[in-house]
Amino acid sequence: MTDNETMTTTDIPELDLGPALEETFGPPGGAFEEAVEKRQA
Amino acid sequence: MPPPARFGVFHATIDGAPLLLDVDNDRYRIARPPHPIPTSPLPRLMTAAHLTGPKETIWPNGTPSPRPCFAALTCLLRISRALQQGRLANLISTLLAISRPDRPRSDLAVEDLIASFCAVRPLYPAQAICRLDAPALCALLWAYGRPARLVFGARLEPFSAHCWVEIGAAVVNEDREDVLQYAPIMAVSA
């Protein structure tokens, strides 16, 4: 670790949140989902 | 064979936590500073600094017509194929290949294009999910000369990522309040 990194490091823990594409699924019940459900009903 | 495109690392600060979107390694992560400077060699990729929350919504209050309906199905198919490769970089590469920024602006209203997309969407045999529908709708709007952008955003506690379409200060076919729950981190413009 360089001096610069030591000075700027915070207490925030590093964390891997997962694969970017796979984790991009948005909130349930969005407008597209409603359109599909209306047509299928 | 040309080398794969490099898209870079983008970041946003959410509730004081530094969130990184590493497109090339297909990862979301929290990382301590110092961070890579979030610039991209591609001018069509926008950083969080250029993105603000939408002020209104454009809904599909228009009339579907055959040609954009067919185009919407084509866009859905192309995006589906890109998603099968399983990486965000592949999706962005596909979008950039589809896009033709010099495309002439159509006389059809944006509402008509969205209505066309929504009319045929139930016919396409895939679950409604933002990573398919938003890029496909964005590609359709590009095909008709509309300056849409595909925005990627995330929230924490719990972590969740989303993507949506914007034109100007409006989000397309999505409740503005839903979108404002996510901090924009990167966008692909036309």
C-alpha cells in the first residue's frame, strides 16, 4: 500500500456485490411486466 | 479478430458508500478510495456526473403501428442474444453496434414508438425484466432517430441494480418514483 492509499483509505469495507449484468433486474412489477401481464390475462 | 472493447470503471457515491461498476470485469462492488478516474475512452458512455434524476415520465399514450412493432421484436431478439453471453460488456457492445446516431428522426411520436413496443412485448416469449426490455426499447427509439439513453443505476441496503431509458429529462415507460430509488452510475447514449 502506498502512502497515498494509506491517507485516503476509509473504514468502508470492500465488498463484491456480484455480477453486473445478472444483478441488473430492477424492481418487480415494473411497467413492462404489467404490460405483459395485462395481455396474458 | 479485433481485441474486445474496454469500457472502464464507473462509480457513484450512495449513502456515503463508494459503489463501482466495473464493466469490463462485470462486477458491482464497494471499494475504498482511491478509485480509478471514471472516464471512458468512448464518448457515448456517460458517467454519473452527467446524469440527474428524471423529472417526468413518458408513457405509451400513443398508437402502435406495424413497422415499429416489427422493429421492436427485432430489437428484443438482438438484445436477448446479447444477454445470453452473460456479461454487461457484451450488452453494451451490441447496443453500440445497433445504434446509428445519424439516423433521421421519424415523424412518429415517442409515445407511438413506446406504444408499439408495449403492444408486441407480450408476444415475445421472455420474462419482462429491465436488462432485456430497457435496452430493447432504447434500441427501438434509436432506430427512429430519438436521442434516448440507457441508464444503469443501483441502490444499497439492500443492494439492487436497475436499468431504464431516458429522453431528455424524462424516464420512458416507468414510474419516475421507482427510478429515483436508484443512483445513476453509467449511461449509454445514442
